[in-house]
Amino acid sequence: MAEIRMEELAQQLLTQTKAGKVEWEKTRRPYGDIDYRLFFPEGYFAIETISNGPRLSLYDDSGVTVDELESGASEKIATTLREIIDLAEARIKDRGIERAFEFLKNR
């Protein structure tokens, strides 16, 4: 049951990310890898690429893992998670470029 709910969450995250309704943040973990995080009042989502593909993790507001969904579960899940990562990365780059333009325009 929990895996099905995490798949539904992944699908909702993809839909919301495509629509530009959520803003992912890029973070660097202590051992150098990068993941993307999306915060909400009661916790956050983290999506990262690990050795066997993308993984979506759900954390509560104290940083404790609630559940995880790994791409090995199915090709559909792998595709969904990779698409979220690609969109998050593209949106973050676009925001950074836009901020740079705004800075230069206001000089």
C-alpha cells in the first residue's frame, strides 16, 4: 500500500513540477552528491540519483525518513523520477539565469 501511495505522490510531483507550481531547491549532501528538495510545512521531498537510478524520499519536519521510492520498482517509476530530476534541474537553471539578467538590468 505504501509503495502505491509513493507512486501516486511521484506522479503528483511530476504534474506539479511540469505546471511550475512547485519550486525545487538544489542541495549538496555532505559526501558531495547533489539532490533536489521540495519543502512543505510538515516536511520535504528529496529526489536524487543513486547507483541504481533515481530515488524519491519523503521526510517529516524533523528530517526523519517517512518512505522512499526507488526507480528499480519499475521502468515507469524510473522514467517519472528521471523526468522530475530533469525538470527540477532545468527550472533551477532558468531561475538562476533570470536572476542574473535582473541583476544586470538593474545596474
